Amino acid sequence: MKRSWMAGLIAVLVVAAVSTGLGVILATSQAAEIAVPYIQGSLPMDPDAQLWGQLDKAQIPLTAQLIVYPLSLDTKARTLSVTAAHNGTHLAIYIEWSDDSKDVEGAPGDLYSFGDAIAVQFPVNTGAMPYICMGDTANPVNIVFWRAGKGVENLVAGSAYGQKPGQREALGLQSTATSPIEKLPPEAQIWKAEAKYENGSWKLVLIRPMGSTDPMVPSLKPGESISVAFARWEGSLHERGGSKTTSGWYTLKLEGVAAPAPAPTQTVTTTTTTTSTTTVEVIPPAIKGAVVGLIAALAITIIALIVFVARKKALTT
Amino acid sequence: MVRAQVSMVMVLDKCIGCHTCSITCKHVWTNREGQEYAWWNNVETRPGVGYPKTWEDQDKYGGGWVLENGKLKLRLEVMKKRDPPKITDYYQPYDYDYEALFTDQLQDKQPVANPINAYTGEPMDIKWSPNWDDDLAGANIYGRMDPNWRTLEKEIYFNFKNTFMFYLPRICNHCLNPACLAACPRKAIYKRPEDGIVLIDQKRCRGYRFCTIACPYKKVYYNWKTGRSEKCILCYPRVETGQPTVCTLSCVGKIRYMGVVLYDEEKVLEAASAPEQDLVRVQREIILDPFDPDVIRQAKADGVPENFIKAAQESPVYYMFKKWEIALPLHPEFRTLPMVFYVPPLNPVITALDARGKYTADYDTLIPTIDKLRIPIKYLANMFAAGNEEEVRKALKRLIAIREFFRLVEVEGKSKAEAAYVLEQNGLNLEDADKMYRWLALGRNRWIIPTRKVELRMKLPKKASGR
Ligand code: SF4
Ligand code: SF4
């Protein structure tokens, strides 16, 4: 058990090292899953709530954005600890990361500071896996953006460029190819956020209702999956805009409501990272036996493969 | 491609440092939370450090463009600079506790409205403010920190008999090659094609503050309250209706002139990349002659309205910058092609009492030797001509020539034809003299601004003119 856990860790480190070494974002070659268990009752906004400690976290490696101005000046590897849960009506994402400095912006007269920030990116079309760098016209992305001191915003990127000015106006959008991102209208600001900085790390809870009436915000359903990607800005380095670190695409797999709600302590969350050559399992220590873990991992991999093949079929037909 | 730009000339000789322009601007545009520290228009005392402190020092602030192997690059990219100016580079905004004047207890001394921190309301000691240099007659301290001394032996100018000072009012220059615009990854900053006004779209801006670093004049101000950056808008709602900006309108010294110039858009990058010595000349070259039939034809073909072309022909900016070459851009070496121009200050000749107890001054024919003027030419050249002293000499000589001409006519009773040689020696003629006199001395028709809207054009007089 110990050995498989170690192997998993090493494999994750290797993946992280390789992706950092390349200095580019591993886009579609990566298809890892983040399980989103169904929880009965309300989801806690409090970053210190027991639930967040109990759920297993996926380790998401981030690499510096080095494609467009303004480039990130920091190329050190960063990692986010991510977990999620839903209760049938709401989705919560919990993100934790270590950070030596708490950077908050917006204090009176503060022209100099940039807050630490996190973005979580989803495809507007749940079935799609858009261009990882903030989508494109065919496949726009919906981004929830949180900045310390500024709060949370729901944004859309890639939605309007390529369209004629008249069409853009009709949709109330204004983005262009060189500047794809824009804030969604007030009625689409459905995310709530709460963050806490303690002992050298940030904990952030993001919660939204699963349903959405805005065409630029995907509706989520229990039992379904949606692609997800992450970005982080380090305030102490004055990171903002393209000066950031990003992840590749992952899959949020929402557990069906019909299934009996497992108690959080018994939840088996397995993160599987699949690259083109290797399959790696990260089995958390909470699992009672390595066999159970292996079987679960295999099962999920198979399901993922089936989903992947089915989706590919759906896309090609 | 011919484009029109509404721009401004400030005649520094006439600025009395009253700050009416700054106050007017503040009350119209920035009297709001988040912009307390921001002075879209400010007036500096020179020699001095300006606002924000030593803003001309680009090693510190990272503004403007640099030429690298013949290519223009943003200095902030070359320096990998990511940190915007701090509030302490400007000043800690304050107010006064006026309530105390009404509520203080009866006592022997007069009640005092003490300064309070504008953010916290706490009492505070004022340590710095815009134009602090002047407020406390501090030039003997801060004057030495002025970046324009560069190659000069500055100490001699702090000797009592050699000292000099002048005021330098500043707004956004609505540059032809704006570094603020180029630095914005959000493309939130744009230069209006119809009149060249540079604006920040408050919907697109996300507060990245690359523009506040990139503007070498430090004329973009981050609003900490809204999380977006703001800047001088050249009072575009007024300009669109043929009115001057409020700083121009309220200027006590009548130093500000506004008008349209036509320029060749395709030549902008080339002009911005010229060798330092040539920057002023090349910037003049891209300003087009609004009387040239080819220019008029091309302007019309490029959609410049008729009333803009007409305004360009009467524009004080065209005459002062392009035709007479008496106006100069501020720090052309920043390579943004600033479109607010300055007529450098004429200043007394250094005189001394001679043996008979009379003042003497050196004269070079009738024109005093420019280099004997109290303000060192090099200092002005560092400020207005990227160090090219000839540009400053030319401007000052013409300003002296026009005065000499009128002295010959008014004081010595010569006819205009007799006195015209002073003008001719300096490349001017009688018609120029008359125009200069009307504009510079009488201050007539200081702004000639075409209206933008056809429907307004029909209702307003064709030419809105100054008082
Ligand atoms: S002065 Fe500064 S803010 Fe104004 S246009 Fe030029 S670069 Fe931009
Ligand atoms: S209002 Fe005119 S004279 Fe007064 S400080 Fe401003 S520019 Fe100078």
C-alpha cells in the first residue's frame, strides 16, 4: 500500500516536472479526473469546514504562461490542492495552495498591490474541451475569477470575437480576438466565494447553483462530467493578466444523486492521471486496502475511457 | 492616411502658477473616491521633481519606448518591470478638518482646520503634495533632484544671482504613439480616429496597471476604488461640441491654445524611431500643411470632415508647432510623439552693473545672445528637444524677434516695413508678426475647435472662438 502510494506520488511529481520543464501547458494530452461526490444537505462556504478536510484532494500542477504578452516572470512549479462536492442543487469547489505572502488589493490609496488570485475555467458547451488558453470562437469558456480583496467574478472568454459587430451588440458582448475576456451580466454572477489565509496557505471555497439561465454559463447535472482547468496569480510577484500559471484540462465528474450518499469519511476519491504513455494512480492513505483502490481506479479508468470514446464518437458524428 | 488630431499648445512665459487649471479639472472630473490623489492636470515648478516625484526618471518608472536595434520596444518590457507607482510617489491625499472651525471651544486663539488623512480621517502631518517644491519654496532642496540637469553643472544655478524658475503645467499628451495604449494587454485603451483623443474603456479595463507604468508622463492614474485606471479625457464631451477643455477655458494666464492638426498616420512609427537629435524635426514633418491641395484631397478621401480641415488651417497649434517652430514637445525622447506642445519660457538676460552703475547686457545685433539667457539652453533642450539645443535656440530667437519688432515700431517709432528686417533675419514675415501678436499678446481666438456632430454644427456658430 505504501509502495503504490509512493509510486503515485513520484509519478505525479514526474508529470509536474515534465510539464514544468517543457514550460508549456499540457493541453489535451492530459485527461485527469476530479471526483465530485454527492453530499446531502447544504455545502459549507467556510473554508475551515470539516468536509473540506475529509475529502481527498487532487494535486494540480501549474506552469508559467509563456505564450502571449505579458509573460509570467516566475517559472517555478506551483501546485493547487483541489476537491469538489455537490448536493444536487449546488456545486462547491475547494482549492488550497501554499503561499508565503498574503496579498490583498483594494485598500484605500493602495495603487501598488495585486491580490493573490485563482481562476477556474469551464467550457461553455459541457461536451467540449475548448482551446486551453481561454477558448476560442467555436468553443468559448466560462471562467470564475477570484482575487483577494476584490471577490469573485463570472467571466466569459472567446465568446464574441469572430462575430460581426452587430451580432456582438445583440448578444451584449464586446470581446475581440486580441482581448477575448469579458465580465458576464449581473444576473450571471452566480458564484459565491469565501477565502481564508492561515499558516502560509490560502483556502478558497467557490459555490454556484448547478443550473444556469445564461447561455454563456454551462448548466451542470448530477451524474455528468465537465472539463475544468485552473490558473493562479501570485500577488507578491505582481502577477496579473497573462502573467500567471495555468493547468491543463481536467474532468470534474459529478456523482449521480440516485446513488446512496456516502459519508464523507468513506468517500473514495481517486485521481487518475493519464498521459499518452503511462497510467498512474494516486491512492490516498484513507483507503483500507490497496486492492480496493486498484479496483476502483481501474473501474474509473474504464468508465473514463468509455466516456471518452463515446464523446469522441458523438463529436465525429 | 491623413488623420486629424485635436491638440494643445501651452505658452510657458504666461503661466503664473495659479493652479486654476488643476482645480477646475479636479472639480469637473476627479472629485471622487479613488481619484483623490489624481491630478489629470497638474502644474509643476522647475527646477523641481514634479508629480509624481521625479517622473522623468524612467530608470525608476519604466515608462515610454526604447530603440533596440532600430525597433521600438516598451521600456517596461525591456526592464521586465511589473510594479506600478506607489501612492507615496504621488502623495498621501489629505483634507482639512473644517468642522473644527465651527465646533471648537471658545478660546483665546483662532480655531484651526488641521489637516486630516483623506482615507482615514485621522489627523496627519503633511509631508508632501503635488508641487510641494513650490509650496514651501523648496527649490533649493528639490531643485537639485530635477532629472533635466543631466549633463549640466547644476550647482552654479543655485547661486542667488543665477537662479531661475518657471512653471510647467501638464496634462496627458494624447500621443500619436501612446505607450499606455501599447502596454495594455486588454486593449482597453484606444486613440479615437476622429480627433486623436486617447481614452480608457472603463468596461474593458481590469486594473492591470501596465499603462500606469508605461506612460512616461505618468498621466494614467489607477483608481483603487473601482479597480480601473483613468486618465485625462481632453474633456471630450466639450471638445465634441466645439468647446475647449476646462483647463483651457479657465486658464488665468491665457497660456493655453487648442486646435486641429492633420498628420500622416503611416509615418508615425518612423517618426517615433528617429535618432534623438532629429525627433523634434521628424515629428514636425509628419504634421501636414492644411493648405496643400494634395493634403486636402487626401484628408477628404480619408474621411476627415470639411470643418476639421478648415479648423486645421486656422489652428494655433499648426502655426506654433509646425509653421513658426516656436512650440516644442515635452520629452520627445520618450518616443510617444506627445501632442501637447510648449512654447519655452523667454527669460531675462543675465545682467550686471557696469562701472557707471548701469545695467548692461550682451547683444548680438539687436537680439540678445540666447546663451546669455538666465535659463540654461541645455536645461530647456533636455526638457523639450531630447537635448537638441538648436531647436530651443530657434524658438527663443523667434520669440525675441517678435518682441524686438514691436519695440522698434511702438517705442522707436519705426514703420513696420522698416522694422521687418528683424523678422526676416529670423525667418518670419509681417503676416506672421500680426498673427503672433493677436495670439500670444492679445490672446484672441485661442481655441478653434470644430464640432463633431452634424446636428450641433448646424446650431452652433461655425467657429467657436476664444474670448
Ligand atoms: S501622455 Fe501618457 S497617458 Fe497620455 S497618451 Fe501619452 S502615453 Fe498615454
Ligand atoms: S490656469 Fe493657466 S496660468 Fe494658472 S497655473 Fe494653470 S496653466 Fe498656469
